[in-house]
Amino acid sequence: MGKNALVPVMAVAIVNGIFSPWVLMVFLLYPVWYPGWAPPLSQIVYMTSALILSTVTIMLAGVPAALYERWSAYPRSIVVSSIWLASTVLLTLPALPNVMRALSGG
């Protein structure tokens, strides 16, 4: 898979990290994962929570693509990229109401 194929996956995962309803759960669990030496400023904790959720999205969405690549006799990189992007979009669907709310300005 080429370097450019990962760009749309990363973009959708970033949107998921910022707007997903799950970011609140990651944010509330910050005492578990946030380092004690770092200042617990809410803005930093939120952005780190969004980054964690974005990373988890990319990792989970990569599983079906990796399975296809492993089980296919002749895996094609365009198919792998498409599966990875489609899986990322599926994981981002719960964030769509928040995205639409942000775009409408309300």
C-alpha cells in the first residue's frame, strides 16, 4: 500500500477522534492512562483523548484489511486500502451527528 493511501484513513480517524461520543469515555478515564507528571489541563487531556481514539480507530479498522491481505491468494493494495478506509468510515458513523452539529454551527 502506498503512502498516500493512508492519508484518507488518517483524516477520517482524526474526525472520529475529535467528534466521537467515545472520546468522553477516554477523557473520563484519564487517571488511568494520563501520566502523573503532566499537568492535567482539560484541553491537553481532551486532545490526547482524541489522539488515543484516532489511533485505536486506525488499529481496529486495519484488522479486516490485514485479514484480507493474509487470506487472499493475490491481495491487491487498492482493495486493502479500500477495506481499511471503509472500516474507518464505519467506525466513524457514531460521530456523524456531532460532526453535523459542528458544521451547522449549533
